[in-house]
Amino acid sequence: MKDVLDREELAVDMNPVISKMFNTEHEQVVFCQDKSSGLKAIIAIHNTTLGPALGGTRMWNYSNELEALNDVLRLSRGMTFKASISGLNLGGGKAVIIGDSYTQKSEALFRRFGKFVNSLSGKYITAEDVGISPKDMEWVSMETKHVSGLPKSLGGSGDPSPVTAYGVYMGMKAAAKKQYGSDNLGGKKVTVQGVGHVGETLVKHLSNEGAVVTIADINQERVASVAKLYGTQVVEGNAIYDWDMDIYAPCALGATLNNNTIERLRCSIVAGAANNQLHDELIHGQRLMERGVLYAPDFLINAGGLINVYREVEGISEARAMELTENIYNTTGDIFNRSESTGVTPQVAAMEIAKDRIHAIAKIKSVL
């Protein structure tokens, strides 16, 4: 009988929750509960080789705890590679609060969450994400200093969504340069799925450049408002995947690129702000390439928001943060060139570069 189980045997032998954490190579997962405030949350720290794990807190009405766990593990892992490929001295982390962001928020809930964040002693730095407002982060900051992206009135960097949108816009232009020979988006048919703060700002950039923009969102009032403001077309529901477009920009939730949707897409570029757009990184990244669709890795081009809050951690200027965000254009072009020369997908090429940096820094730290 073997004294030591190999990795695959060990994963099978573990509790399912520990197994998920083990297989995704997470350093730490913290389950948070407080009955008096109604708080149910999960904090996932994926990797801190490059620095403290920074990632937003998402409040979402998950159907169960396992769904929430899967989401926070995927999101936190993505943050590791997002920070690495952007050249930031940060690790990857994320938090989710299970609940309805419209009806279940309270000062008590967010302050209790802040205490859990504080208990990690700076290993995890939180920020605003889906379902979370600046006011919510103010409540969190009453219990911990490990918060970024606070309003400028409180000395923070403010709303990161405009910077996120600008980075996506830069990545999209780099994709157009590779696919069409020019980064001019004037006249290009771009469909933006999800017009929240990031999506709407992206629509603004595209409209200003003369792109033919179509939008979609589950919030009909939001769609109507944005369509009127920018004079865009509107597509409803799943019809978006059959829409005649040059560029598809998923800016809502993830996993919209899957076995069904990829076969229906009528575009030559995918470049959007949503996290984890590929349902399966390897299978669906490969299928897009086989169909001649150029995919701009999401964790690369949506890194602007992370760069924006990073300046609070490192004390860099707003101008420097915008320079780093604009450089997403160059990095995206480099990824496409590496993909072309090696025959791997852009997703794999980007992951290789991100992992190479992490491994190199880990080696340096091991001898210090």
C-alpha cells in the first residue's frame, strides 16, 4: 500500500469542497456566516506569489452555496492571471456574498463582512464588483483598511468601471488591427451584451468612433435608456448569437461562449468585459480559433479596473494607471502574435505568459 497518494487519487479522496480548491490550486477559501446580519459569504484566495490578493466582492442571488463556490473559485483564479499579465504586483482573490442585492443589504451585513476581510490581515484586499455600490464599500471600510476602489471623496480611486471599459476598448482595437489590418472601428458592427456601467461606457467609446452599435441587456429600462442616449439598435435575448456583427462584446456574466453559442456566432472578433467568457478555456478557445474568430482574452483586456484600484495599493498616479491601461493594446497584440507563431489559442498564449511571470517570481522569492 502506498504511503503517499498521487495528486489525482488525493483529489478523489477529499471532501468535494476541498477537492475543488485543490484542483484549482487555491491557497485559501474562507466561508463566512453571521446569523444576526444575514451574512453568507465566501472569500477565495487563489495565489499570492506576486503580492496580496486583490479582487472585488460580488453580491448575487445564487441558487445554492455550491454555485457560489464555483463562481468565486473561477473569478479569483482569473484575478491571479489578470494581475500577472498586466505586470502588477498583486495576487488573485475574490469574494461573493450570497443574497439579493436589491433587498438584503444593510450596514450590519457589510460591516460584518469587513471584519472577516480584516481577519485575513491584508492577504486579501477587497473592492466593488457586481451588485455592490460605493456606499457598501464605505461600510466595509469601517471595519478594515484592506479595501480599495473607495470614492475619491474618501481618498480612493473612485469608480473603476470607466477604466475597465477603456481597457476593453483598447483590446478591441488591437483585435481589429490583427483581424482587419486597421484598428479603426468606424463602420464596424459591434454588439455589446450587457450595458451596465462598463458596457455603457464601452458603447460611448464605440459610438464616438463611428461604430454601428447594437446592445442587449436583461434590464429593459436600462436598454431603452442607453439606446436612446447613443442611438443604438437593440437585440433581445438569445437572438444576439445569430445577430449580424463584426465584433461580439460580452459585458455581462460569464460562460456565454459555449458549445451552443459559438456555432451560432456571426462575427470575426470576440472582445468584451465579462469575466470567464469561455465555458471551457481549452475546448471553446480552440473552437473559436477553428471558426476563424479572434478571441481577446477577457482577463487581459478587462484589467483596467484592477489597474485603477492598484494605484491605491502602490500609490501610483492616475496618469500612470491610464498609461498601464492603454498598454493593454500592445499586450493584446503581443498575445495574438504569440498565438499565431506557436499555433496555440490566444487564451492559452495569455495564460502561458501570466504563469511564466508567476513561476519566475516564485523562484526568486524561494532563494531570498
